[in-house]
Amino acid sequence: MLTIPPSFAWRRLSSALCVTLLTACSVGPQFRSPGDDLANVDLYSAAGEKAGGISPAQVSPNWWSLFNDPTLNELESRLDAGNLDLLAATARVDESRATLGITDAALAPQLGLGASYERNALSEKTPLHLIGAPTTPYEQWVVGFQASWELDLWGHLRRQSEAAHARFTASQLAVETTRVAMSAELAGTYLRLRGVQAQADIARQQLETARSLYAMTESRERNGIATKFETASARAEVAREEASLEQLQHQQAVLMNALANLLGKPPRELNTLLGATRALPAMPADIPVGVPSELARRRPDILQAEANLRASTADIGAAKADFYPRIQLSGALGFAAFNASQLGSWNARQYSYGPTLYLPIFEGGRLKQTLALSEAHQRMAGIAYRQTVLQAWHEVANALEAYQSEKRQHEQLSLAAEQEQQALHVAQRNYQEGSADYLQVLTAQRALNAAQAALSSNATLSELSVVALYKAIGGGWTGQALPDATKSSNTVAVAAQ
């Protein structure tokens, strides 16, 4: 019988292991970057020509500072610490980081220390007793190390790690996506609040005008010049203005509570800060929006969709690798003895080492269906990516169109309000002189009220269109909030089918 020295066998095994590792490969589809067919669509130039103010300058991450409103800046500075959606998204990053750590741990060798103690005795009613085995109780002490390491020959573990890294990146980008959305929501709610306060201020002025007109009508009735119909109509106009003001005050309270909710505060927590009526911030004269070709890099939701696509593609490779053999190296080194004092003896040593091979033969279709599921997820992720890109461009186009439209409407509504104001002055003077009836005054008053309300609403909508535009272009996000290692994984690819 030929005996092979253990050292020689180990050298042969090590050489074979090195050759195997050098020839190891990852199965599954490779990657190529998804294209952006809309990158050359220049929507910005058309917007600048039609409405003006659109600039290709770099967007500031603090884009809301363009409104030059200290209160808005303060509210935005509180967003990260108070918004519950942002805090939840950040917690999901921690969850994803832990999952990534668990997945990457499978790539490394596993080493453990074990110890056991047993007291045994054989039954006298077993065949072992019949052949003379002792039945007296005995003890067994065992202590030692166990090690194992799976040879990732086909990339099963590496594909799982790749998918986990991509999902970790997606979770980080989800935080930035949420931050962009919440910043826009906060700015939009604040501007709507200031718009409602501006309308409430107009309503108070209109209420004072209606009350003055009512007092004048009452005086004319007492002097036999006006009729009871005119007095009743004037009083009804006062009631309508009071109801309108009450509705605006209710809207103001709702919007202040909405801002408190966005910052994780209880209702009415911000009333002291926001309750004082302030003018609507001035419209920014210059709207920097960057260049169209950089849109896909400035929208974290697009990069998040890419990361999800990469994870789904890596899952296909992991599913395909399950069809191939899996080899695990394992070994143990320790001591075993019938007495604890004997564990230190060299003669009590024991060891084992060697590979374990597992090759799936029949799984009832589980592996095939797992692969089919991974491929379906990858197709859905590809569709979601294209939807995200297309939706981004539609949001930009719609925001630019709204900005242009509101700016053109503002010019016309300003002219209309000026003319209606002049018409009311003429009607009031004629009515006071007796050359016009009350109906003309009432009609002119209502026309002016409608014109002023429309102008105030347009001013709010104009600024909301700016908010929508910055939300559509990614809010000035540049990717600097992500670590460099994560940033390098943002170049995500579509599987080559």
C-alpha cells in the first residue's frame, strides 16, 4: 500500500486550489450603461426664449434661497432633523448597510471555537454490551477550532454581494430623493401659506371697502336717495367678504399645521413663527437650471432606479450560479479526552480537513423558477428605469411650461387689476354724485375683487412653478452627499440579454 505524506497531499491540494481560484468566473449577464435618449432634448433654450429668466448656470443645492426669505431658509434648515420621512429613509440606509455586511461576510472564511462536555453510559440491553463494551459511565471533553470557506467558483456569492452593494446605493439615493421631494413640499407649502396670507390681506381691504360702501348706502337711504334694495345688497356684500376672509384664515391654519407636520412638530407649534402676515417672497429674477445633458446625473431617483436595475441584474447571476457545483473547504483542529486534565496532551489532538462538493440534481423546478423570477424582476427594473427617466423629462417640460404660462398671465392680470381699480373709482364717484345706480358700483367692486384675487393667486402659482421646476431637475443635488465608494457604483448597467 502506497502512503502519501500529509505534507505532500496538502501541497497538491493547495496547488489545485490556486489553479481553481485563478480559473474561477462569474456566470450571468454582463452590464452596459443604460442610455438616455432624451439627453439631447433642449427644453431650456425654448423656455428662456419664451419667458426669459432661464439660465444654464449651475443649480445651488439650497435653491430655495433664491426667494431671499429668511423664514423659508430657517424652515429648510430644520428639515433633516425633523422630517419623519427623511428619518425613516435614513434608517433604511442603516438596515441596508447591515444587510450588505451580512452578505459580504459570506465571502470570507468562517472560524469558530467550540467546546463540549458529555457524560455517557452504554445500555446493558444493547448489542454493544454483548460484545464486551463497558457499561460504566465515562466522560468526554472536546475543545478546538472549526473553519470553513466556500470557493466562489461561479460567482454566486460575488453576485449576491454586488446586488447588496447596489441596494445599499439605492437606499442612500432614496434618502436624497426624499430630501428633494420634502424640500420642494416644504417650500411649496410655505409659499402657499404666504399666498393665502396675501389673499387674506386683500380680503380685509375689500371688506373695509364693502363696509364703507354699506355705510354710504345706509346714509343715502336715510336721506331718501337710495332704496332698501341697495342697502340690502351692500350688506350682503359685506357678509360675503367676511365669509371669504374666514375661509382664508382657515386655510392659513391648515397650511401652518402642514408645515409643522413636515418638520415633525405638533399642530400649531409654528404659529408664532408663521402667524404674522408677510408679503409673498419676490419672484427670482434669474432661474439657474443647469444643462439638459446633466439631468440624469442630478436626479437621485434616476440613479436610484439604475441601482435597483443593477441589483436585479446581479440577482440573475446569483440564480444561474446555483445550477453549478458548490465546493466548501472545511477543517477542524482540537483536543478530545476522557478527562479535562488530559486536554493539554499532544496525544489528545484531533484534526480533519477536506473539501465538500454539492451538486444540485433534482430541486423540483425551484432553481429554474428562481432564475425566471430574477429575470422578471430585472425586466421590471429596466421598465421602471425608463419610466423614471421619461417622467423626469415630462416633469421638467411641464414645470417650464407652467413657469412660462404664469409669467405671461401675470402681465395681463396686473393690467386687468389696474383697469378694474379705475373702473371702481369712477363708479363710486358717479354713484355718490347720483349719476349712476348702485348696481354699477356693485358690479365694479366684484370685478375688482375677482381681478385682485386672480392676480394674487397667479403670483403664488408663479412661485410654485419655480418650486416644481427645481424639484423636476433634482433640486440642485450633485451626489456629494454620497461616499466616494458608493458614488463609483452609480454607473449602473443593463444586462446584455
